[in-house]
Amino acid sequence: MPEDRLSTTLSALADPTRRAILARLSLGEASVGELAEPFEMSLPAVSKHLKVLERAGLISRGREAQWRPCRLEAAPLRDVNSWLDSYRGFWEEKFDRLDAYLQELQKVDPDAETN
Amino acid sequence: MPEDRLSTTLSALADPTRRAILARLSLGEASVGELAEPFEMSLPAVSKHLKVLERAGLISRGREAQWRPCRLEAAPLRDVNSWLDSYRGFWEEKFDRLDAYLQELQKVDPDAETN
DNA sequence: TTTCTAAAAAACCTTTCAGTTAAATAACCT
DNA sequence: AGGTTATTTAACTGAAAGGTTTTTTAGAAA
């Protein structure tokens, strides 16, 4: 199973704990212990989540004494965005149709739904 | 386990088969059989993938005789985009830094890497 | 050297996931 | 009714995910 990069990235992102970790890292580097602190799970569990994020390239790690500071990496997020971009037209069009529909409703019956 | 919506959406997207199905649907409605055709897996397997996409709200299904046409739904993709948006600044900044660095390299040694 | 702290690895368990084949539904077509 | 077509459901399997506790590793500090 040669799992493709985008799948690896998306499945890494499909976990609230991991997304919370990324959110924390968007504020700056942090050690494993610091990252684990807000969660009720064990430290090894957090360590595993970090490994998943690292395999996906979403974070990288340094070495500083006995700490291994983590930092957010931009590339995979940019890749998700590029993939998503090909659907942007689609959802914008949907939005436009909805908008037009609502405008049409107003024209036909200006007082409807105006509570 | 009250799985949150974004996690459900992302894990639905974290599969190449399911993304291929969405790509096909971005071209227009299709039946289960039509969607299954390009894949080497069994029809029930595709049916399961569709169920995952449906649970995530990424597709919806109609009824037309013995066919159940699927169509792409925009909302969850828009939601992923919104979430991603909060990181956009981050990766753009990274890109800018890289760009600045490359410009700096050129200034210092205009002939370097110009093969 | 011993001891403390930060983190990772190992071993294990339970649940979920992605696929299979075989059987059941449902709607159409004689 | 009986048969064909489209799709879902059921029952099963193997592998991966996400957690646990216990054991190692690695460096700092004594």
C-alpha cells in the first residue's frame, strides 16, 4: 500500500487532538511535554500523535538537551490547499446560486421570512 | 465518541478512492455503477465508500428508478477551506521568507546555480 | 557513578477500516 | 408471476488506529 502524500496528510489532520497540536504550534515551537499538557491522555499517546504528524511532514523536530522541540511545517498544508482549490469554483458557484435564490425570494415576496 | 464534523470530513477525504469519486462527481451526477466502473474493487466496497462520503455530507443521493444518483455537496469542502484559512498566513509567510532568501542569494552571487 | 527528567519504544488491547463473497431489496421489463 | 439490473446489507477477515502501562534511552545535574 504505497499511501500517497495527500492521503497521509489528510488522515493526520483528521484527528482533533492532532489539529489542536498544530494550532498550538502555529503560535511557536514547543516541547512534547508542553504539547501534551492540555490533554487528558498519556504522554506516549501524544508522542504517537506527534510521530503521525511528523510522518506527514506537518511538523519537524529539533534536539535541544533532553527536549525535542516541535515546529509546524507549512508545505503539506499548502498542498491540501492546492488540492482544495480545484473545488473552490464549485462551492462558490453553489453559494452564488443560493444567493441569487434568496434575492429572487425577496423580489417576489419582500416581506417573507422577515421576522 | 462524538466525532466532530471536521474530523469526519477530513477522514472521509483521506482516501484516494473517495477523492477520485468526488473528482468524478465534480463533473456531474453519477450512479453507483458509473462511479464504481474505474476501480478494480467490488461494488459493495464502492458502496461503502459512498456511505462514508454521505455521512460526511460530501455527497447526497437521489432516487431515480433503480438508480441512486450521487451528487457532490459543497458545504463540507467549504468548511475545510475555512479551517485551512487560519493557516494561510503561516505558509505564505514561509514562502515569502524562502523567496527573500533566494533573492538574497542572487544578489550576493549572481552566477551561482545558473547552469 | 548515581539520580532525575524528557521522550521514545515495546508490548498489549480494543475498535475501526477497507476489503471480500454471498444473500437480500427494490424497481423495472416482459 | 418471473427475471434482470442496480444497489445495499450481512457476515467475515486482516490490518491499522488509538489508547494503555511498563521498560529503555539520552542527557543534565549531583
